[in-house]
Amino acid sequence: MLSRSSQYCFLVFYCFLFLLFSCQKEDYSLPAQTKLNVAFGTDSLQKMDVYLPAGRNINSTKVMIMIHGGAWSTGDKSELNVYIDTLKKRLPDYAIFNINHRLSNGTTIFFPTQENDVKAAIEFIAGKSGEYNVSQKIVLLGVSSGAHLALLRGYKHNSSGNVKAIVDFFGPTDLIDLYNNPASPFIPPSTIAQIVGATPTTNLTLYQESSPINYVTAQSPPTIILHGGLDPLVSPSQSVSLDNKLQMFGVIHQYVFYPTELHGWSGPNLTDSFNKIEVFLAANVN
């Protein structure tokens, strides 16, 4: 028969276990939450929309960060709002962060401002992982120039290994080639120079350091690339070059090519894109 002191110790122990598992259950039953225009910097464009799923927890709730397009000089996170509900349904175990960044203006804001803003946003999210009850397992999804920024971040600045996969919708991968071989007159070399703040002749290093293809290694995160064959803004050759580089280094990747699509698409091919993205992430992000 246990002594009174032993009985008291067991009572305290079981009370502790009850409180511990009660707290865990309470955390696990957190409701879905949306936070719009959360600032991650002092500039008016350094804001993000946050979509936290119900039942999230810091161990298993992954993070998807979305980066809009617009040739680094226009565009807004609201352009990707149309995909939020689809991603919520397909990826219920993800928290979604849809971010803005400062835009090149041809006078005071040039590269690598956008790259630095993506870095700041990721660091902000990582710092809030405890408050938001999400993990630090990150997937980057970008469209056009946003895909360029996603690739650049995932390949160039991933020493921590937190970026687990990248979704690349027709992103530029080699800015020197983009400058020298424009896909069409819509983005002439002069426009690229105005955005970057230099030409390859005046600042070759900046172009090299801003090209994701130069940072591919065997440790690069799994990448799914999607591109239209009739893209008038970013030549499919940009994605072909990345596909070849990833293959050369043995990086897990998939290149999805839609021969008749332009710079973005809808309908059955968009559904197919999300089907392939869902399967790719399920296989490569744990």
C-alpha cells in the first residue's frame, strides 16, 4: 500500500500529465485564422497576408510563401488571391503567406531590393513560427518575376535547409540571357537594365548574382517548373536551361511544359498544374 506522500506524488504527476495533454489538445484545435496586410518591414509594400489553417501545430504545419509577378516593377499580392482557396483545399496542412515586396522604379529602387525583401519576409515568418504555431518547413511558390525570386532565395540562401521545395511558374532563371536574348519586344534589354539598375556590361556581377541558375547545387531543394511554349515574355529556354542544370546536379525536379500556353493559363491546364504541384509536394515535403 502506498504511503500518503507517495499517493500525493502520483496525484501531482497525473495532474501534470492532464494539464500537459490538455494544453496540447487546445493548441491542436486552434481555429483557422486570416491576418491581412501584416507588416514585415517599414515600407508600405513590405506586407503579407497570412492564412493559418485550423488544427495547426509547430511540428507538422508546413509553410507556403507566395510571390507575385510583375517584372519586379509592378504587381501586387492580391493577384494571387484567386488561388488561395484552391491551395487551402489541396494543401490543408499548410499555412499560406502571400507577400508583397518593394518594386523597382528606375530611379532609386533596383536589384537586389526584391531579393532582400523576400529574405526579410522569410525571416519574419520564421520568427513568428511559435506565435503562429507553424513549422519552419518552407515551400516557395512564385509566378514570373516572383518565381525568379523564389528560385533565387531557395538556391542562393538556403544554408539552413528550411526551403524544402520550390514551385516555379515560368520564372526567369538567367538574367544575362534574358537581357541578351529577349523573348519578344515586350521586354527589351533597356527595360531589364532599368529594373536591375545596370547592364551586364556595367555590372556583370550583379546579373550573375541575381541569376538563380548560377546557384544550383546537388543540395538545391526539389523544384517543379511550369512553362508555356508560347510565352511572349519569358522564353521557355529559361526553364529548359534550369531543367538541364538541375538534372546535371541530380536535383529532384519536374519540368511541366504546355506547348500552346502563353505567360500564364487557366482552365484544364491550370487544374493539371495544381494536380502536379500537389503530387510533387506530397512526395517531396515531409
